[in-house]
Amino acid sequence: MRIETRAVHAGRRIDPATGAVSLPIHLSTTFERGPDGEYPLGFSYSRENNPNRAALEACLADVEGGSEALVFSSGLAVATALVQGLEPGDHLIAPDDVYWGLRKVIGGVFGKWGLETSYVDMTRADAVRAALRPHTRLIWTETPSNPLMKITDLAAIAQLARKAGPHIVTVCDGTFATPVLQHPLECGIDMVAHSTTKYLSGHSDVVGGALITRHPNYLFERARASQRYGGAVPSPFDCWLTLRGIDTLPYRVRAHSENALRVAQFLADHPGVETVHYPGLASHPGHAIAAGQMSAFGGMLSFQVRGSAQTALGVAARCHLFIRATSLGGAHSLIEHRASVEGPQTRTPQNLLRLSVGLEHPDDLIEDLAQALAG
Ligand SMILES: *Cc1c(COP(=O)(O)O)cnc(C)c1O
């Protein structure tokens, strides 16, 4: 069945006890054993599993085309669980413009584990190949990337990892694309990670993360242990909210993509704008690859104003409709000066603003940006 149908039905069923169409929220932390001491319905204790989490995981495995999924209390808890699965001294490869929180996980939380990390330009398969070492265990990709919207050729990365040997697991952070626009597992990538905080839940009201695997592998099993015994689990209500959001995901993502393309085209023609980073524009260096591996280009874009950090901050300050806030993927349009969020070590250009284009009417969004850029 098509994604719109699976987004509504996968993992759900009519509640056998009440006939409820919307899955009830099961707050119980503990579940009764049978007289034989077994758990006849598969649930024992809510950290290990619960009906709302099981439904969300079944839905995500289905919409992403994987064999299994795990959900976590945040997107970064997914990254933590994966990095924790590596051995001290292992080598991993990550994009040089990786989501900044992942750098904090690798260098901060796990700094003392002595992992070796190569941050490379993932848009160049030869750079990834050159970074391989005998003890490389994980290749982390993120496409489109944050905030420069760089596009990684997922099939090329999957192929070079496969050639290098079965000891390498590939992961794609697909948060910006969602399972609607891109299918990393079909490209041969082993696992997909999402911050479900963003488009999947879609309403800026719940933090969560997911890991979906194409096939069983040791890092997925270690992530499962980290979820169950490390305990970074989402609550039943978090899972319920996220699953409710997925009902409308395909339609929302299509509208986000259409609005973002309109906004990107407006900005590209504006004299106050130096560059627009949006893979849907033919001028974007990753456009051809994006057109091949995505069905539309998503709701995220960034642009560089002509001027300084102050110019960029001035544009954000004059916006009325775009809300000055971090995060992305909700109904409201958001604008953010990434360099000030990322701090003094950032590689993000100072004149760059990132937009999460929401579900408002695109003409209203364009009018807001026009008056903000006019100064
Ligand atoms: C937000 C985000 C994360 C982290 O997710 P949280 O839910 O905030 O922990 C990871 N990757 C990308 C691309 C993100 O946008």
C-alpha cells in the first residue's frame, strides 16, 4: 500500500477491549503475568515495552520499509545509543557539517572512550573512501544536512561501505527528509535515524527519536539494550502524540515542500540575498542527486544575506510571521541565526539564516520575508 495509507494504518488496530478507533494511552507501568509466570500479551514493564511504544515502532518500521524500529526519548538518545554500541578505540566517519549535537555526543559524552572520528565532506564519496580505516565500524550520514542542506549520495555511500566489508554499519539521519521523501534503506543504507521531534510528530509538542533497521545487526541490538536497560524511553503519551502526528505526515510534508520551494525561489531572486541553500533549486550543487533520491525537497532551507551577522539578525528581528525559535518540522514557520546558536567554534556562515517553512500560506510567508529584507 501507499505511504498515505500506511501512515494512517500501520501499527494501529481497533482496541479489542473497547472498540476505540484511536489507540488508548496505556499509562500502566506494569502488566499481569499469566498463572504460568509468562506474559501472555507480551508486555511486562513499561520501560521494556508498552502498547503505545509497540504501536509507534511497528508504524515506523512499516513506513520506513525496515524490519524493526526502536523509539527513544529524543533524537540525540538515538545517537547516544548507537555511539555507545561502539568499542573504545573504534573508528567512525561522520559528515563535517553533522548536526552539532552529534559532535557533542561523540566528543563530549563519549570523549573518554577514545573513539576515533573522521569528519569528512560526505558529498564526496572519494573523501569517505579515503577516510576508511581497518577498524572503521560506523559511517554516519545526514541528508539533507543542517544547515547547509548538503546532499549525500546514499547509494554511493552504501556501496562503498559494503565493498569495505561487513564490519561497517551505515546510518542515515533522515530527519530533514522524513520517510515520505527519501528511502535510505532502499538505497542500501543499514539503518535510519530520525528526530521524531520534527516532522514525524509535526506539531512542536513532543521530543522523541527513532532508529529503524533494514536487517538485524549488532549495533541495532546494542541500541535495543541501551533503550531497554539504559532507559532513554519515551512515555506512552509521547508515543501517542508522535503516532497521531504520523497520520497526516505525507500531506504535511508535501505542503512543507511546496511552500519551501516557493520561498526559496523568492529568496533566490531577491537582491538582498547572496545565496540560497535549497536542494530543490537547480543551482544547488546537490540538486541532481536530490532529484534522484528524494520525491520532493522538504521544508528546510537556509540563505545568506548580503552583509554580516548583524544584517542577518536584523532580518530575523523584523519578521512577524516567522518565529525566532530553534527546531523545525512543525506547522509554524521558524527562523534562526544558526551561528549564534552553535557558538564561537561554528563553521556556519555568520550571514546565514535557517528557515523551517511551515504550513501557512506561502504568499503570507513571502510577504513577511520581503518586508523583513527591505529593512
Ligand atoms: C533535532 C535534530 C536531532 C536531535 O534530535 P532531538 O530530538 O532534538 O534530540 C538530530 N538530527 C537532526 C538532523 C535534527 O534536526
